[in-house]
Amino acid sequence: MPQRFYRIRRAFLFPLGVDAFLLLGLWVLAFLLNGTGTEKLVFTLFFVPTFYLFLESLQRRVTVTEEGITVQKLWRSKTLRWEEITHVGCLVIHKKIYLLLTTLKGFFIVSNAYETFSDLVEEIMAHVEPERIEEEVRLQTGKPPAGISHIVLAWIAALFMIGIILMKLFPLVV
């Protein structure tokens, strides 16, 4: 079996990248247009975690092989062999789904933010012994990844930032 890669959905990565870029623009404008200290601090406090989240999401990847599963994140990677997994559980909160892969060393979490999440669930189920898998996990196969609220919110944030940039560049004279 060749390696299969699963990445964070592009539908989320793109608006998140736009948000990070717009926050960088606001931060630069605050310094170029002599913004207040509070303004500079606020844009810095929003830009740094957003940029880190974007980089983290961009680098996040799950690799499934015949030997095991590897979860790669920014600056770290964790590998599990299939026989090390003692339990596969599922947690559903609204439209967000979390797979909990438990081992004797700890646990790993995989969410439905990954593209083709149902295929990932099916691959995990195919490699882990059936008695170690909760029934709720089996119910997740064949379902498309739901929950686009975070994508919509990222686009709304981008629209607000575009509005702020326009107001900074073209102030209304009253």
C-alpha cells in the first residue's frame, strides 16, 4: 500500500492565509501612518497568533502507511504503529469531529478539518482491530466533512480587515 497523505482543507487554509496577510498589512500601516501604541499592540497581538496558526495548518499532515500513522505538525512529528493503538474513540461537538487514537504512551487527536476525512477514518478502521474501535467512529465513514462555520468566519474577518484598511487609507473628512 502506498503512503496516503491528508492535509487541512484548502477551503480553510486560503481564507486563513488571507487573514494573516491582511493583518500584516494592518500592522505595517499602523507603523507607516503613525498609529497609536495601542493600535500597534492590538495588530501585533492579532497578527502573531494568526500567522502561527496559518503556518501550523499549512504544515499539518497525516500520513497513513501499512506500518502506521504519522501526524506531522510545525516543528514536530509523531508516529504510531497500528499495533500500538489500544482504542479509537470519537468526540462530536456540534459539527466538529475529533478522532481520539489512544496508546499506552498517550493519545493523538485527528479532527475533521482534514480533506477527505471519511477516507482517513476508513483507513484507520481498516488497520486497527475492530474491538478497539467505538461504534461512533464507524458512523463517521461515508460522511462528508461538515462544519464550514470557521471558513465563513475567516472570510468575514477578512472583509472587516479590508474595511479597516480602506478607512485607514481613505479617512472620511467630516
